[in-house]
Amino acid sequence: MNKELGVWTYEDCALVLIDYQNEMFEVIRSETDADLVELHVRLLAKTARALGMPIVLSTVGVGYGFNGPTLPTILSEVEGIEPIDRSSMNAFEDVAFREAVKATGRKRLIVGGLHTEICLTFATAQALKDGYDVMFVTDAVGGRSQIAHRTGIERLSHAGAVPTTALSVNTELFRDWASPVAGAARDVIYWYFNEVPKHTAAVGVADAEKQAASAALQGAT
């Protein structure tokens, strides 16, 4: 693992996505609404795919019939990856999940999960104890209430996990416009700049960025 840099590199990281299921999205009541959380999870998945990072995807309770599968829009971004269904709220208590994370060979995990205060918190706390470094993506998660979400973030930050955002993940991992992976990462950013204004005006996108994103979209079609 590259410890010479304070920032993280895509060669060191795996993306872990936990419980992005309709039943979880329905009750998000924290600062990032459900639609924007979904968009940011897709941004994470697209980034991981563009940079060739391993992805571990998990659900809870599908086999027991009380939750549905991962949202189709998110599944479409991780085609070919089979979700690991569990009964445990702490994903790391599930043997198949734990082994899948281990099999990535990565010791730095970028984690998103619903809800912040339960599945994200429990898995991240366990990952830290098991010797992983963890970044959790605050705008790709949500809680049943604002206080639940914020308390989860505070607990994880005190425990040693690092809070970040979805766009920060993208830019931190490629980081240099002369990098061999910059083109793929830029395509993902332009996709995001096209999509995010449809959901909120609270994320700033400059006019030049909008024009570049629109041109990239037209070029792709």
C-alpha cells in the first residue's frame, strides 16, 4: 500500500457498497435526499469501473423476503457483480462478504451504505478493527433522521474513518490531468456535471464545466 502520499490512490482501494435497496432509500430523512444519494452511488461505481477498482456489493434481507434487491439503476453500473445477500446488519459478520472484501487484496476501503447509523457504521467500525483503512462517502449515504446521520458520521470520524464526498473520491483517485486514467475519469466527471443539475442547484457546476460536459455527451451520442 502506498503510504508515501497523504492522498489515496486507486491502486490501493476497493469500493464497498452496502444495502442500496428501495426499502432503505424510502426512509432517508437526512441532508442529502434519496435521489442525490442514488446519483452519488452511481458516480462512485462509474469511477471504480473507469479506474479498474474492485467492487464488493451487498444487500440485506432479500433472501428473507423483507427487502428487495439493489436498485436497478445502481446494478446497471456494476454489471457482472453478484450482490452478497446477508442476514446480519454488520456486513463483516457475514462470512461471504468478509471473504469477498479480503479477496480484493486491497487494504483501503471506500465505503457507502444505508443507513448511515446502522449498516455503514457497523461495517466501517468492524473494518477498522480488522485492520483496514476506511473512507466513507457522506453524500452517498443517508439516515432515517438528520441526527441519526450526523451521529453516525461523528462516531466513524472519532473511530478513525475518513469522511469524504463522491466527487472528491473521483478527483482524489486520478488526481492528475496527465495521468493515463485521466480521460476515463474525466468522462465520469462530465457525466456527473450533466446529471447533478437535474437533481439540485446546491452543487456548483461552472458554465464552462456545463459546456464541456454537454459537448462530451453530444460526442458520445
